[in-house]
Amino acid sequence: MSLQRSSYQFNQVSSVNDVKDKGIGLKRVLSFLKAGSLFITLIIFLLPFILIVMNSFKTTQQFVENPFSFPESFKSDNFINAFNSMDFSRGFLNSIIITMVSTIFIIIFSSMTGYLFARFKWKINKILFFTILSSMTLPFQVLMIPLVKIYGELGLLNMRSTLIFMHIGFMVPFGIFLFHGFIKGIPFELEEAAFIEGCSRFKTFFLVVFPLLKPIIVTLCILDVLAIWNDYLLPSLILQSPELRTLPLSVFSFFSSYSVDFAPLMAGLIMTIIPVLVLYLLLQKYIIKGITQGALK
């Protein structure tokens, strides 16, 4: 009887071990499939960028014949040609001025307005807040023709200041949304302590609250820089003079009426992408953290 019981227990343990081994094997297969699918997705997303890099070292004739082939040599002729044809230094300066000034004003206005909506419980604030958020749902393509017509009649086109003003107007609502959620998570006791020490509301915001907004400031800075730097449609409607062109507009110099000089065009695209790519790689860890904290706190 004891032998039968022992053999029964042994069979039970063996079956449990078999189930565990099968479960471990299944988990390994699933993890391998997940890793493989993620790797394939990564290749799909990187493929356009890889093709741009490869074709930036070819001639236009080689690009037309086979854009998927590897370059025969890695010469910098296309980059030199693109730098001169695009007037890269002037376009880079224009992009820097427009991007930096717009981003600074967006952060200042968004943080102050978000603070107002988060700390002052006025009834009108709720109406204004949801009105501002609702403006985010309006596509720019609906507004671009009326905007160009109105500003054209006022003689305000072909000016950096007009483009900066429009960037601020279109991007401040999203910044208000992020700052409003983030500021609600900051303890009000810190501000009360500053009030007791004699700080005004203005000094309290910039000396106590604003330094605590670093994660959301960095996040909004990255998102706005990427959007403004890479924007083509709005600058193409506002900036008409060649000396005011940003880098995305300067790339258009490789397009003629009947042909496109693809080789230096690819090099110009890489030169345009590199500044924001470096900024993104340096500060990418703040993006998800800042967005989740700003939206959920």
C-alpha cells in the first residue's frame, strides 16, 4: 500500500514538473516571438532613414537606377553641394531663431496660464480652459487659407515675427493642458510658505513653482522643437523671401520644374534632421515621464 502511494505521489510530482517545463517553454517561445516582432517593426520604421543615408552618398543617376542598392563609395560631395545650394548657414540661423523664440514664449505663456487655471477656482476659468482645449481639435488645414488671406491684407506676411506668433498660438493650448495637470500635483503648502515669507504671487510662481516644472518643461521643449523645426507647411505660407527660409524650405531648392536632384536632396535632409535628432537622443528620457505626469497628476 505504501509503495502504491509513493508511486502515485511520484507520478503527481512528475506531471507537475512536466506542466512547469511546458509553461517555461511556452513563455520562452512567446518572448522570442515578441522580440522578433519588435525587431521587425524597428527595421520597418528605420528603413526610410536608412535609405536616405544610403542614397546621400550616391549620384542622382544611381539613385534613379536603384534606390535600394548600397553606395559604391562614401564621399562627402553631396553634403558639400547641399550645404552650398541650400545656403545652409542662413537657413540654420533662421530655424534656430524661429524655433528657440517660439519655444521660450510657448513655455512661459503655457506655464503661467496653466498655473492660473490650476490655482484659481473661478467659474470662468473652467469655461476658458475647456474652450482652449477644444481649439486643439481644429485642424490647421481649415485655418490656413483664412489666416494667409487676413495677414496678407494686413501686410504681415514674409516676417519671422508673424510665423513665431502663429506657432505660439497653435501650440500654447497643448502646453496649457500639460502644465495644468502637472501643477495640480504640486503641494499648495509650498506656495503658502512663500506667501508667509512675503513673496508675491508672481515671485512665488517663478521662484517656487516654476523650478519644480522641469520634467514637463523639458518634455514640452522637445515636442515643440521637433514640431517647429520640421514644419514645412506654415513657413511655406508665411515666408516668401529666400533669405528668410528655414531649413525645411531650403531643401526645396533641389526641386526644379521638370526634375529633382535627389542625391544632394538626401544629404540636405540628413543635415536638417541631425540637430533635432541629437536633441531628442539627449533628452528622450523626459518625454514619457513628463507627458504622463502632466496628464494624470
